[in-house]
Amino acid sequence: MSNVLVIDDDREVAEALEVSLSGMGHTIHAVYDGKSAIRVLTKLLPDLVVLDLGLPGASGLSVCRALRQHAAGRRVPILVLTGRAESDEQIRLLRLGADDYVIKPYEPRELRARVNALLRRTAAAAA
């Protein structure tokens, strides 16, 4: 189906996402720090990014900015997975280029539904 890049420093969260999303037919690539994420993004242009904000090496905000600065990366949907529930933070994320966000702890069915919605919108825009 789709290539999904999961960027989260919590390996348990990344593994749970991998199990959940690969069960839907997606191919999952996982990285655990911001610098690796930026390197991978330049080589593998995924169909969707699931991005944690609290990353070592480079923040999730920096990763979001880097993807949006890449010409082809402007079309890649970014779903932020964050423990931060403050309204100001969510607004800032959306202004920086995130397409959606889910607050941790998250409901797996909701996350899967949001992933599918973002991928559907991207496919419709490309058609």
C-alpha cells in the first residue's frame, strides 16, 4: 500500500505503530532520532510521516521544517504524535506544516483512521 515513516524516540511506541500500520498493509520504516529522520527523509520520500516531537538530535519541529523545505516533501502528509496537548503548540505545528496531530496516549483505531484519511486525501489530490 503505502510507505510510512515513523519517527519516535520511544521504541515501544514505534514498534506498536509498526504492528498496527503494517497490519493495514503499509510498509513501515522507523527511525528513533531527529538527525536520522532528516537523513532518511532525503533518501526515502515516504507517503506519510508519523512524527513525535520530543526527539533527540533534532526536534520534531526541525524535522517537520526540513521535510517542508524539500520540494517533493511539501506534498507528504505529516501526522504528529505528541504528548503535548497545549492549544498553542498544536496551532504552531499546523502552521509549520503538520497536517494532523494525535495526542498520546492515543487510541489505535483513531490513529489508523487518521492515517487512512491523510493517505486518501493525498491520493485524491494527486489524481
